[in-house]
Amino acid sequence: MAAAVERIVVQATASDKSAIAAKAKKLDLPISELMRRGAFAYKSEEADAELATLADAAKNAADRAGRAIDDALDFVRASNARIAALEARPRKSGARRKGA
């Protein structure tokens, strides 16, 4: 049994109709298929707002991660400086531990 087909009338200006027809011809599609694909591909402004919110959250997370990395590097640099200072101290000679 063939699927039922419904008609949707879309109003357009003459120039829009020409542009749509030209695009359909270029893509080797019937106008109805081009319009159907376009309708299904359409994303609302709400989706754009959700993506913007997600992008902001990702940027904030990346900023926090960058600060955490900077803090860790500062800690390592300070630790290396402490180790270098300890290694630079003159060693006491002649003092031996018991049992050594």
C-alpha cells in the first residue's frame, strides 16, 4: 500500500521562488524534497540559546582548568626552589649518625 501524501502550500515571493527552484535544480532535487529537508534541518533560536549556554559553561570550565594548572605549576616552581635551597646548604662534615 502506498504511503499517504499530504500537500503543504508555502507562500514565497517571486524572487524567493526562483532562488528555491534554482537551488533545487543545482542539487538535482525536486523542490518539495528540498523544502522538506530544509524544514527538518531548521533549528530554532531556542536551540541556539541552549548551545550558547553550553559553550559558556565549557569556556568557564576551561578557564577554571587553566587556573588550576597555573596554580599547580606555581606550586611545583616553589617546591623546586625549596629543594634547590636545601641542596645548596653546606653539609656538615664529620658528623656521623649512630649505627652508621
